[in-house]
Amino acid sequence: MSEHKVSVIRGDGVGVEVIEEGIKVLTAVGEQYDVTWNFIEHPWNSDYYFEHGRMMPTDALDQMAESDVIYLGAVGHPDLQDHVTLNGLLLPIRRTFDQYVCERPSVLYPGITSPLRDPKPYDIDMLVIRENTEGEYAEVGGFQYAGFEEEIGIQSGVFTRRGCERIITYAFEQARRHDRRKHVTSITKSNALGYGMLVWDRAFDRVAEGYPDIETNSLLIDAACMDFVRRPESFDVVVGSNLFGDILTDIGAIITGSMGLAPSGNIDPERRFPSMFEPVHGSAPDIMGKGIANPMAAVLSASMMLRHLGHDDAADVVDKAVIFLIGQGEILTPDLGGTSSTSQVGDAIINALGKG
Ligand code: NAI
Ligand code: MG
């Protein structure tokens, strides 16, 4: 028997709704595999901000540091500027816990209709590895003459040799996994961003030398966006900076069916701190409260969490249940062409555990 302490931040909007289903599934699969969950709920979201003037308490990171993992829904509120929610909660967690890897798989499952023309199941099967602690999202910059006509905003990208090398190394290690095609694509823009992105390119070349068994190529971000649509089957492992990885994974999500299917893990590979698992999607205010958000991205994120905690068998069972349900095509939320509710899909995933 094993027991895990999980910090849960449901957050805002559909985040609350999908995490409910994720917890249901984790509880059910935990009973089958002798895993006990100690869920610690943290009520940190936009409402917390409206009440306290901050997204989370000053000791929030200390509170979570003792957990094995963090399970997050999404944060974002129409009445709050997104940089407040992001810089007040999400980014400090990623940085403080040095979750320098953001791992985001994009897989086209049988039964999904892609907006692309006729790709076959598993034609799209890629793993985007996004740098998660520096790059374009580093909090480095400033204003001058804020609010005046002369207003200036300076936003700097931070690309360190150490930061680039460690994320690229992680990508190469993933490419060596038995289920991958042993190919790594580097995403760059060093033609226009001739400083930081050159540090990135050089790091990629250096790291690649240590992996002669892995094929590589390098693409400019704009060309990569085109090829994600034109020939997504050409990608296996893709490694990119914070911003480029963010953009590419929305394309990866939609060509494989829905934002409601895309999971992610924010990982500290050295396991000094808790890693955090969350769906790629946001709080989706356009559908919140209607009970129609697809919980599959949150459930597949929970499966990544299981894998991180060493419960590969349980993770496989969860993945298979979701894939089984998609293939059946009967109990699905509207984003996948169905008429079922969030909780009906959650229940159906639990019923499908052990199938597929
Ligand atoms: P979004 O991901 O919330 O929504 C984009 C589209 O996908 C919408 O049409 C939405 O209805 C749909 N969608 C998202 N999740 C879905 C699900 N589970 N099932 C079915 N359909 C789903 O992105 P958007 O609209 O750009 O952002 C909304 C808010 O979320 C903003 O405040 C933003 O800052 C925040 N956000 C937060 C993130 C996080 O906490 N990690 C990530 C992305 C956005
Ligand atoms: Mg994003």
C-alpha cells in the first residue's frame, strides 16, 4: 500500500468542475491499486483574490512544499487581468518548485475527428517538452512613463545555458523511451532573436552530440506551426522555449480533437519539489457552470500524476478507460460531439476502468 499527499487547487471556472471528476477517478483507481490519497484542498482562485487581494496566501508555497504532487484545475476570471492570476499563482509555483519541464503529449485517439483532413488514429503522437521556468516568461522587465502617451514596456527573455541544456537533455531522454520514435525537433527563432535563441541553438547542438542514436532537426517556430497542421505525423519529441511550447501545444490540442483532451505535467525531474499536473486548458468562462466541460484532460493529467508517482499500471488503466470511452463514442461531452455532462463522463471513465 502507498499513500500520497496531494495539494489540490481547483481554481476557477471549469477547473473546479473537471478536478472533481479527476479526484473521483483517482479515488476509484486508488481503491483497485491500493493507493491511498490524502487530498489537501486549497481554496486559492480569483474569488480568493477578490477577498484577500492576492491569489494565494504568503505561505502557500511552504504549505504545498510538503506534498508529493499538486493537482491544479485552471485559474482565470473575466473580471481579473490574466497576468494577475498567472503571476500570482501559476508561475510562482512552477518557478519556486523548479518545475522546469512542462510535458504535454498530443495523441490522436481512435474515434476522434480531427479538424485536419483524414489523419488516421495515432498518426499524430507527439510529446512537446516546454521549458517552464525562464525564457520569454521570466519576470524581467519594466515600465517607464506608465499610463502616459510615451508609455514604454520592456520585456526581456532569459535564456541560460544551464536552463536550455537541462530541458533539451530531458527531451532527448524522453526520445529514448521505448514507445517513442527517437526523433527530437528543436523549436527556435534564432534568425530574428539573435541572442537568447542562439544560446538555445548552441545548447541543442551540444546536447545532441551525446545522443547519436536520436535523429534531430531544428525548425523556426513559424514553420513549426505550419508543419503541426501540414504534417503533424512528422513530429515525435518536440522541445521548445516557454512561449513557443505554449503556442504549439494549443495547436497540438486542437488537431487531436479538443482542448478538453490535452493533459500536462509541470515536472521537477530531480524530485526535490512537488511536481504539478493540470489540464492544458484554462477556466473556459464561456462554458463554466453548464456542466459540459470535458473532464478527460484533467483525468489524463491525473494519469500522468500516477505515472510520476510510480503507479504505471494504474496510469495505464486510466488511459485505456479514457481511450475506450472515446472509441465507444457514446458518452462524450459536446466538444467531442456528444451530449453527456462532465460528471456523466467522469462516472463512465470509472465504469470503464479495466476495459480497453
Ligand atoms: P480556455 O482553454 O479556457 O478555453 C479555450 C476554448 O476551449 C474555449 O472555447 C473553451 O470553451 C474550450 N475549452 C477549454 N477547456 C475545455 C474543456 N475542458 N472542455 C471543453 N471545452 C473546453 O482558454 P481561454 O478562453 O483563452 O482562457 C480562459 C481563461 O483561462 C483566461 O483567464 C486565461 O488566462 C485562463 N487560462 C488559464 C490557464 C491555467 O490556469 N493553466 C491556461 C490557459 C488559460
Ligand atoms: Mg497555454
